Amino acid sequence: MTARKRTTIVAALGLVVGMTASMLLLRHIDQIRPRATIADALYISSPKIIRRASLGFDGLMACIYWTRTVQYFGHRHFLRSGSYNELAPLLEITTALDPHMIPAYQFGASFLAPRPPNGAGEPVRAIELMKYGIEHNPDNWRLYYDLGFVYYTELKDYKRAGEVFEEGSKVPDAHPFLKILAAQMAEHGADYSTARMLWTATYESSHESNIRQNALEHLRAIRVDEDVTMLQAAIERFRQNNGRLPTSLWEVAAAEHLRGIPLDPDGNPYELSLDGQVLVAKPDDFPFITKGLPPDYKPAPPKFHSPS
Amino acid sequence: MNARIGHIASNTFREAVRDRVLYNLIAFALLLSGAAILVGQISIDIERLVVVDLGLTAVSLFGIVIAIFIGIGLVSKEIEKRTLYTVLSRPVRRWEFIVGKFLGLAGTLVVNTFFMAIGVFGALLYVTHKFSAADASILIALYFIILEFLIVCALALLFSSFSTPLLSAIFAFSLFVIGSFAEDLRGFAAMTHGFTRWIATAAAYLVPNFSVLNVISAAAHEQHLSAQLILQNTFYALFYTAMALCGAVLIFERRNLK
């Protein structure tokens, strides 16, 4: 074997061994290092400084920050963390770098507004974000819809939601349902039918699968809440008529002349507790229900169902 | 005259290719295809935005780097290798040498941009599955990037005509950075008074205004770019390039090459 061949073999082996050893060592080091708090570190929090540092390539920087925002929210959401401290600043930077990045407003509001652990629990900041988006994109009717949504779902401010839907309906090419929603808010803001209309509109108008799935889960939750409300009212009527609580939902069904016990959207019958409360059989299957939950219920990570 | 300039330009192009400049296309292709495939999995709803922003930014930055690092050596390398004396001993005027070098480098960058544009549109087709009329704004953005390259090439050549390669690189890069902040400079000038205002305003208009040529965001958002903007930017870039080349010629004509 020539000297050159020997050198080649030794160098190639050295390269492979060195690479493998360094990668394995790095994995080991990552395991023994304390978890860094990099996830919560916003090294530069000023949009102006970042804009200047980007040397005019604001769009790309905005994409990077948006991706970072999505990763940040997804990671915290997966961990069921209650805190999203950097979410609002990240969104502020993203939209300052690119005021026309519509997904940042739409998804950003849905990350900011809901209560933890589903969101950051900051509906007021979500509203500020949406207003900033509308100011820079006045011809985008979707932003008005999303703003009205936040007023409706998180602040229960049906009047303001109706006003925003009305403003949005005036945008050229706005979807006709904005006008209908505006009218519906005025009289029936708190009704389940309005909520169903809102989520159905969201489901039908979006092409994004995550949004459609989310809307579907809300529609299922509305159905459950309606059923539980109806059953509770029936139980109360039974109690007033008979002076006692029913022993089972069959008694209620018989008194109300129903064909059978109402079933939840998954086909499971509702349950009756000893103190006359209607309970959902598998509350973990309905992430957004507000009624029929057992006392001291702690929600599991949400499971999303595919649209059927 | 045109033949001499043409020969110098084509030799400059050949040298750049021999310097493996076009290998940067491999890095670019890898970057863009990786981004196109990956972005949908780590972000939401911005696939097209990322491909256009990243693609055009990479075209611009790669090109600026090539323009500066090759441009600064165009004259100094020839002096160092003593080939400049051979060239000038032929009936080649000094200004023809400068213009030929400029055209050669500009041609290299145009070819580079052409292949990169194919990569950008390829990645765009992958994420969007079809082209739309609005994608024409990407072509305009690419055209403006080429105009940027013309200015940077001319500036690199200007500095190369009298300075060392290191200093030329620093000057050219600094001017690129300052030119990106040209709008801020004008805003600063508007806030000052008296003599400072005059100086600041003059500086703001003298530095190359790269921000007007940067329409990457507009292209990414499928915004309409007016014909008036295209025309005026073209004239601005051509006049500025001519100014810098004239400066290079003036200096080089008087430079003592001994």
C-alpha cells in the first residue's frame, strides 16, 4: 500500500470517527446541561432596531419572526404552559416588519385572545393587534371578521362585535355573511344560534385545515352546551312538577316525551349526577365545552376530529 | 472601440466563471429547496411569502457579495499580476478597460441572477402549484436587483481604481449599508437646521438609495408596481452607475501605474 493510500484511509477514518464522536458527545452534553431559557429570551425587543438591522430585507425578517412566533406558541401550547410572555412582543415585531402579513394578524389574534392554556389570555392585546392590521390593510374584510370574533368570543361584547362586522361588511368584496352577523349580534348576540352561525362561517370560509378543525370542535362544543342547557332546563321542570330530582335521564326523557336519551355528537349518552347535574360522558373529547363538566375537571390536551 | 470593450468584458466574464463564482448557485439551490420543503412544516400560511422573500433576498445578498468581492479585485488584481500593462500596451484606452471590466462583471451577475430566478420560480411552483399574473412582480423585483448590482459593481470598480482590495471592500460594503438607510438619512436631514441640514441632505442624496430599488416585500405580497416606478428606477440606476464609472475613469486615467 502506498503512503498516499495509507494517508487517505487514515484521514477518511479520522473524519468519520471525529464526526460521529462529536455528534454523540453533543447529544450527551445536551442531556446534562440545565434547560436553557432561550425560549423566553427576546434578545432584541425593539421592532425599529430589528428593521434597521435587516438592511431593508424586512420581509424575510418578518417571515423568520413569524416562524419563531408559531414555534414559540406551539411549544408552549404543547406543554400546556399557562404563560406566553413573549407572544405579544413577537407578534408586534412580526407585524411591524411586515404590516401586510395577514396570517400574523389572523393566527396571532387566535393565539393571544383565548384563555390559557389555549392561548395567552390577552384579548385586549389581540384587539390592538387586529386594529393595527386593519389600519395597514383596510381592504381586507377578514381582519374585521377576526376582530369581531375576538369581541364576541372572548369579551362577550356583542354590541362592539356587531359594529365591527358592520364596518367590515362595507369593505369591497366582503363576504355577505358579515352583514348577517352584524344584524344577528344586535338582537341575538348571546344565543347559541349566533355562535353556531359564526363558527359555521369560519369553517366554510377558510381553506386552512387547522382553522376548519378548530371551527368544527367549536361547533361540536356548541351542540353539547345546547344539549346540556336543554336537559338542565328539563330536569328543573321535572323537579318543579314532581318535587324531587329525577333518578335517571330516562325519567326526564319520558316526562318530556322524547324518543330517547339525547346523545352527544360522538353518540355517547349524557349522564346524570346525584345532585341533578347533567354531565358529558367523555369531556376530553370536547375541548371547548363550558357545560356538563364534572367538578374539579382538568382538561387533557385537545384531540381534534377530522371534518366528516 | 466596441470590440475592445467587448473582449475585455468577455474575458472578465470568463475569469469570474473560472473563479467558480457560479458555484454559489449550488448553495442557493440547496437553500431555496430546503426552505420550500421545510417552511410549511414549521410555520403557518406563509409558504409563498417565504419562498419569494428568501429567494429574492438570497439573490440580492449573494449578488452584492459577488459584486463587491470580485469588483474590488478587477483592477488591483490586474496590477498585481502585471497583466494590466500588457493590456494597456495594446491600443486599449484606460476608460475602455474600466468599462469592459464593468460590463464583464455585470454580465456575470446577470447570468447568475437568471439561474437564480429559475430556482425561485421553481420553488414557487412547488409551494403554490401554479403561477399567477401577480407573480410578474417577482420579475420586476429581480430587474431592480440587477439595477442594484450595476450600482454596486460601479462603486466597487470606483474604489478599486485607487484603493487596496481590503479598503475597497470596506468602502463598498459600507456604502451598501448606508444606501439601505438612505430613507432614514433623509428623515434625519429633515429634522436638522442650517448648515447641518445642507450637509445631511447632500449626503442623503449622494449615497446610492438602495431602498427604492428594494421591492422584495411588495413582490412577496403581489402588490402592483407602477410603470412609472420601473422607468424612474431604471434611469436612477443608470445615471448613478454612469456617475460612479465616470469617477472610476477619471481616477484611473490619472493614476500612476508604476
